[in-house]
Amino acid sequence: MWIRLSVILFALALQASFPARNTQTLRQRYGQPVSETFLIRPGVVVSASYGASGSTCELVISPKEPNGDMIKRWPGSDTIDYKLLGEIEDELVPEPEGGKYKMGSFLNITCLPDNDCQGASTDWENIVMYRNAGEAGARYEVIQWKRDECSHKT
């Protein structure tokens, strides 16, 4: 009997020591995610961040690095073709979702060390979009919703 009890306790302790082994164990332990990353095209990912109600607050569309790193920018990174990025935008945020177009602007900012902050920003009634420009395409794009529950300033 002590052997069975020891085996059961060991199995429970082993399971509890690996809470991040899959999505189910993470959700059981910590609840619903505040962000997720999805492979939406070969070599392209979108990272979604959510508000308290579960509504999307921010999307970051970027190339998927071969080693799995996904960040907004990195030196020498791949780019996403502008036409493909437009298709992805239309898929993720259909025109009515953004609301009425307000204003667009070009950004020509110097960011050291790689001087990679040029891009364009468009302001809509419900969202703000920033596209970081590369020579052959966009390095990444950020779409932020103007919702009260979204903690960032748009």
C-alpha cells in the first residue's frame, strides 16, 4: 500500500513540476492567456494581446525567425512583402472594424544602432496601425485598438 501511495504522490509531484509542458496545463494553472502567437502564413506570425474581457488590444505581425524568436525588430531580419501584409491586414482587421480613416503619417526617425525606425502610421476611428518599413517589405506591423480596457496609449 505504501508503494502505491508513493507512486501516486510521485506522479502528482512530477506533473505539478512541469506546468508549462502544454497549453492545457498552462491554462489550468494560470487561466486564459493575455497574449498568443499564431503562424498565419508560412514564415509569418501574428502575436495577439488581449484586454481583460478577452477582446484584442494589439496585434504584431512579423516574420517568424528560423530559430523561433519573435520580436518586433532585429538586425538583419526578414521582411514581409507589402502586398502580402495588406492581405493579412484585411483578413485580421476587416475595413469596418477599423472605423473611419482619420490620418496617415510617415515616420523618419533615427534609431541607433541600426537606423531601422522608418515607417508609416495610420490613425483610424477604432485602431492605430504602425508599419515598420524595410527595403523589400515591412519588418513588422503593429495594430492597436482604441479600447478603454487596452492599457497602452495609442
